[in-house]
Amino acid sequence: MSKTKADAGKSEAKALSQASVADHRGGVVEDDGLLYPHADLVPEGGNVIPVAEGIYWARMPLPWSLDHINVYLFDEGDSWSVVDTGSMGKRGIAAWEALEEDFLGGKPVARVIGTHLHPDHIGLAGWLAERYGATLTMTALEYMTAAHLWMGGTKEVPEHEIEFMLKSGVDKQFEPMMRGARFDNYRRGVHQLPSQFVRIEDGSEILLGGRRWRVVIGRGHSPEHACLSCLDEPLFISGDQVLPNITSNVSVHAREPHSNPLAHWIASLERMKEIPGDPLVLPSHGRVFKGLDTRLSALVNSHVNKLKSLHDWCSEERTPVETFPSLFRRKLSGMDFYMALGEALAHLHLLEAMSLVTRSFDGDVNRFMACGAFDAVEVVAQTKTLPGVALRDLGDIY
């Protein structure tokens, strides 16, 4: 049933290491201490790998440096449920058609669960709904934001996006280039969504593949990302919230320029340390693994280290663009530059919320300067107490 290549592990490691900021990844975070039950085996083409009874791991190709997304198929008897879909495009559709021919056995996909709004996760949800009559299940914030981005896609870049870039320190000489870019990438990567959806939220219980699953919300990478924790056996569908090898991009966006997504991200990861047992983690990218607590700590620590580096770098006033050397290892351009800017602002905004940097604005550009003493332990603890950041204890929903 599964098909693999001898060098799958090496090729995957290379793809993950080259994953760009524009692929929604924030960078490499080493996977020390993780266990991969399937070793280097990954699903290829129209084939799948069983990860539990009635649960199958498949992959959809992506047209980016991060070249795949994992999707998980659940046998419902007379139909299939699927978590995430891949992005819209000929290769993604061909991959689904291959699964239909080689694996689905004539049974329809009746339900799509979207972990969050990004194109690689729900890009083909509308296509599957049209092809099979599938329903779409998502959190409300993810669905509404997706609909807003899809309907708001235009060839012209909105004025608030230009203003956002300039206030962050992008040189005005690049303004014509920014205005000449398109603003419909989301629309091009996502098939029109179904006009109706089934809402899930933090603490919801759903049945999937004959098992009960608890919805555990994470925030920061996207507004209301749904993870699924199985109540009947140790399984955890982590989406982009917890990935091996890499960490998801956490960005401030022009549509919410004063947001503090990194605070939400760190608080969400810290809360997930309360997930019971040592579940098998089914991530959206990379390989299925064990070692959830270890990975959560590594992800949090990676951002704490970035915050420390940024605080040190801002010993003199810096624009957000001028902070790049403290956060990124290479020169950035194009969409990578835009996503890196969002990530830099996310780190600056968290430091600002904890009074570890001050902001000045000269009418054109924001600048930040360090103040106070940086304490790594206190940073994590204080982040969880910031207004509006904490979610309820997981013990209250299990």
C-alpha cells in the first residue's frame, strides 16, 4: 500500500532545510530527541501509509520550496473524511485523482476538516466539495478570514499594504516595485470555498474514523488553528502548529498592524504541553513523529533565542527592516522579504508588550530600541499573562 524511495529521508531533509519564509515556515529548528516510527518512509504519488487502524497518511505536492503537505484520510465505512487538502493547481488535482483511482475504492470524500486558512491546507476544499459533495469543517475565524482574503484578492496592491511596508523601513525607492506586484496570490491558490461550513471551536468534540477527537486551538501562525487530539488512543493531528525540523512563520500583517501574534504562538505551544500521554503526532509537513513535549519546548526556545538576539541588536534604534541580521541568516527578497518583515514585527511587538523595547515614530518610519533586562524564563512566563493571550486550561476541555 505504501511506496517509498531509498533516499526519501535525505531528499525530505533537503526540502525542509530549504523551505523559505514565503512557504509559511519561520526557519529550521533541529529535531533532536524526536522518534520517527516510520523511519525515513514517506508516502509517494497516489499511495498511502497507514498510521493507525483506518487512518492513512498521504501527501499532496506543493509548488514551493516546501514541496509537500501531509493529508490524513479517515475510513468512515461508506465514505472518507480528510484533514487538509493541498493547494489549488493541476498537480494537486492530479494527486487527488490518483488517490481516487488507486486508493479511495469508489467511496466519496464526504467531509473535509481544514486545520487553518492557508492555501496548502484548504486550497482544494472547494474542489472536493464540488466533486464529492463534501462538507467543510473549520473554525469560524479561519473560514471568515479565508473568505475575506479570497474575495479581497485584486491585481492592485491596497494602499494600506504600501503604507505598512514604508512605516516598517522599506526604502521608498521600492514603492513602484511594490505597487507593481499583484495582491491575488491567495485567490490563485485557493478554489472558491463552499458557501457553508460546519463550525468547530476550542473544546469541540468530533467523531472521525470511529474515534472521538477534541479540538485544541492554537494561535499565532493563523488566527484560530484547529489541532485534533484523539480521546480514544494517543494520536494528535498538529497541523502547522507543531512541525518537526522547521517552525511555522508567525507574522504581523498589514490588515492587523498592531497585533501580537508571537505572544499567542508561545502561549499556545505552552498550553499544548498539557496534552496527556505521549501521542503519535501527525503534522502537516515532515514525518509522523513522537516526542511532542520535546518538540514544543524546542519551538518555544527557538523564539526565546530570537527575542534575546533581537533585544541585543536593538541596543541602538532600528527600523523593523534593520533588525533582519539578528533574525535571519541570509539575504531576503520578494515574498521571503515580506514574510520576514512580518516575523520581525511579531518579535518586536512581543518585546514592546513586555516593555523590553520602546517605539518611536518620526511621521514616516517606526523605530525600536531596547530597554530593560532580558530574562528568558521571565519572558515565557510574562507572555502567558499578557491581556487577551491566555486560552483556558486544557484540563477544562478534556
